Amino acid sequence: MSGSKASKNNCHAKRCPVQCSPEEFMCPTHWSMVPLGIQARFREHYRSGQRPTKAFLAAGMAAIEAVAKEESAMGSRLSRLLEKTKIAQEREKISKDIARALKA
Ligand SMILES: [Zn+2]
């Protein structure tokens, strides 16, 4: 492998480390979270290889904000779910420890 291409860009969603192709503004997961109206506005103002217009940047910002909002709503549901998973895992670990202690 001889060096990585400089044409890679990162997904524009907040804190997303996923790399996507230069034509993509966001990774497919995040892009699917952008409301269709904003997606349409974004495409309408997108001019490949040209300097972004104000309207394009505004659509981009709106897309980023929409994803952030969606993620924070999902985040609170997710953290409740993770909490339950953690408790279940701890219970399982304790029961394994007990089983091991009983065998010894
Ligand atoms: Zn992403």
C-alpha cells in the first residue's frame, strides 16, 4: 500500500469517525437520519468541485443539526438500554463466580 488518498473525507455528523467518499456529506447511517426535505435542499444546492454557496452551507448545517437532535433523542433511549444490559451482564458474572466458587 503506498499512502492513502487525500480525497477521503469524514462524515460531517458530530463525533462520527466514519470516512466516506468526497461526494458524500455524511455516512449512510447518518444521512438516513436527515429529514428528506433537508436532503432535497442539500442536493439542490450541491455543485461538485465548486465553492459551496451560502444556501448549500445552510442546508449542510441544517442536516448536521437534524442528526444531532435525532441522536440526542436516541442517546437517552440508548443509555437506558445500556444500563439494563450492564446490570444483566453483572448478574451473569456474579452467577458464574458463584458457580466457580461452588465447584472449587
Ligand atoms: Zn456518520
